[in-house]
Amino acid sequence: MVQVVTEEASAEARGRRSPDETALLVTIALAALHLIDHVLRADGGGWRLVHEAALFGLAALIPLRRLPRIRLALAALILVVLQVTHMFAETPDDQYGTWAHGVSPLLDALGTPNLLGIAQPAVGVVSVAVSMLLSAAVALTLVLFARELGRTVRAAATALLVLVLAADAVYLWAVASTNRSEVARAIAWQDSDVLDYQRLPSRTVHRRPPAVPLPRALEQELTVTASGGRRDLGDFLRSTGTTAFVAVKGDTIRAERYFNGYRHDSAVASFSTAKPFVSTLVGVALAEGRITSVDDPVTRYLPELAGRDPGFARVTLRQLLTMSSGLAQQDPYYSLDLRAAALRDSRIAEPPGRRFDYNNINTVLLGLVLERVTGGPVSAYLEDKVWGPLGMEADAAWSIDSDASGLEQMQAGLSGRAVDFAKLGLLYLHKGAWRGRQLLPRAWVEDSTRADTTTDPAAEFQYNWWMRPDLSGDYWSRGNHGQWVYVSPAHDVVLVRYGVEDGYDDWPAVLADLARRL
């Protein structure tokens, strides 16, 4: 203690700053740069006022030389807040994305452009480097402050510095390893969100010229019943985190709205609204004789399952379609090898056919069946049998598990324009017919959307379509974070809603009400 004070006094006597004061000034400069970066990104990222508080908090440490314990505690608090913010609220991936792509990827500021109007990956690298250096500098300053408070406190502060540097190193490894490690994906990307399709590798589903845009009618003023009252449709959609909304009646677009930086030509992430495309392809393969019957055991097409567990011979394609297979819960969302997840890791938890249990591995297995019977990628089959014939406006992208494996994320990975997703609803609305061609057997559409329990245990779910008996035959597909394709045959209406979050707890009631009013 005496030695440290003597060194600082000596430094002051020679007109030089002590090491802790020098480190603090460098840290303040980095905090100022980070604050400027935050302002220029213009996305409101992180916790409100965190960056301003960090800058002024660090500056406030300068006059606290004679209160070393308080100074140490405040520095530790600033470090913890910065680290938590950059791990969960404003990740380096988000910072980089705003500069690299020109617009914010943060879910509450999607599409917000940075104030410089540039899209420069190099600036994104600098932004991330400044934030990481700031955290390391605060930790180093903390260690220097701790010199005055004894060996134990100094050791604890040093350990904190090592921990911060290790956390930054692990994050950098994760960002660089997302195509090689499922753990890296979980660290770098954390929970799923609607921009995952931009992070994952993908395979293009090409449109087939000429595109056939849906005709448009003059848009009318619309209201919806929600939260116990009537609300303007636009206000309701904006308040619920909606990105895209399309209303089609009689094959004519009656309303089309976009929010959060999205436009007509923006791609939306499907999540589980991709599942009806998979079941549609099963129906096509059945009509072409590639699949003999939905009551075939899955082992007829994936015989290696029986070699691992003979019980798989009792699991049928119908049970995979209706989520009544009895398989153990499994959601390999960030898997780099979906084939291995389905063929090696899936297991039977209970006798098939007894109980409805929504489980993503069912759809992965159906995709593997399609790959086997068609001899090529499922995305190519979709392009040939559905996406092309429907005259979609734009190409779609189907995320794959990894470049090495190359299997489509059957359960969630299709992305494309909202108006093109509406056409799948129209195909079902027209009982599988499209512009004079029967693309999908009428019987398949009826089996997919009929609420009954004669062949499976759940009336509310059939071949990857949901339904509710009290909604007059309406049915829908829904995906994580609030993605909906809603079909109302009684009113000749298809409604599409995509968003960054659910935003409302009873979308079927809202969409049913809107279908009646169009």
C-alpha cells in the first residue's frame, strides 16, 4: 500500500499521470468513441442510456481518487453493465450488421439505416473492436484501481480481467465458427429470430418466368376487433411488431402493409409456415407415385431407422404429418447435420398414433423421405412442382443446416416475399388447382385441412395445418415469432401476417374477424 502510494506520488511529482489515471483516460476515450458509434448507428441498440451512463460514469471516477473503494465498485458496476449489454441486448453481431448491411438488424429497429448511409463491413469490424476494447480497458482499469486495496482484492480484479478477455475470445471464436459448431451458433446467434435466414447458408428456390403478380383492388379502410374494441388495422399491425401483411380476396390483393423497414420486395422468414410446403410436396410425391401411401411406415423410405430401432416400423408418414408419431421431443434448429439428428438421434418415446405432440423432428424426417424419393434436394422439388408453377414474383431461399451437409431446414428455413407465401394459401383455397392446372390433388387438400379424428388423435392439426372447429372451417399455418398464413374458404380470403414477434395472443380470432369484413 505504501509502495503504491509512493509510486503515484512520485509520478505526480514528475508531472506524469499514474498508470491507473492513464488507463482511465484511455477508457474514457474508448467510451466516447463507442457512444459516437452508437449515435451514428441510429438504431437505439442496447439498453437506453447505457452508453451515455458508461461515459459519464467513467469520467466521474477521476475525482474519486481519495475514495478507492467507491471508485472500484463503480468501475466494476460499469464493467458488468457493459458486458451484459453486449452479450444480450446489443451483441457484436448486431453492431457489425448495422454497418455491414447499412441497416439495423435489431428486432426493435429493423431496417433503420445508419446516419452515414453506408454499408461497409470494415466499419462494422471497427465498431465491434471498439466495444470489445472498451470492456477490456474497463477491466484493466479495475485491476489498477485494485492495487490500493490489498492482495486479495487485486487478485479478484485480475481474475475478472482474465474472465472478460476469455469471454471476448470465446465470442470471437463463435462468430468465426458458426458453420462448424452448433455450440458456436448458440453463442453467437443466441435465441432464434427473424433474421436467422441471413446468417445460415441457403439454397435458392428459383421462380419461373413469367411472374404472375396478383391483381390489386383499391385498398379500403379496415378495422379489426382486438383487445376488446375496434382498432384501425394499420395501428394494430404496427403496435404488434408486424413486418408484412397481405389480404387477398377472390385472388385480388385488398390490403398490403409493411412496417419496421420492410417493403413489398423484402424477404420474410417463414419459421413453421415452411411446414405446409413440405406436406404439400408429400402430396405431390404421392400423386406422382413416388410415395405409395401415407400409411406406409417411414422405414420403407428410411430403412436405416429400423436397423437402429425396429419400433420405427410402426411409425407411418401420416403420423409424421399429423405430429402423432410418438417420437421424443427434438428441435435441432441450429444443427449442422440434420440428417444425423433425424436418423441417428431421434428415438421413440411412446407408441405412435396415440397422442398429438408438436415436434419438429417429424418434418425433418418427411424432408428426408422427399429427398430419397426424388433423388435431389427438396428445394429443387419445391421449385419444380410448386414455386415455379405458382408464378411466384421472386426467388425464395431455403436455409440449409451447413455447407457440408446441405439439407434444408424442413421445419423452419424457407424465406421469400409475403405475397408469394399468400399464393400457397390460394392453392389450398382452390383445392389444389391453379390457373387451370391441378398442382395438388383435391383429396390431399381436403385431408390436410379437415378437422376430424378418424385417422389421428387431434382435430385441430392435420397435415401441418392448424384449425379450430369454432371458426367455420378456417385453417392456418403459424410460425415462431408470429408468422401466419390464414385461409378462410367460406369468405374466399387468404391473410398473411409476418412479424418480429407474436405481438398478440389470439391471432386466429383477429384474422377470422378480418376475413369476414373484407
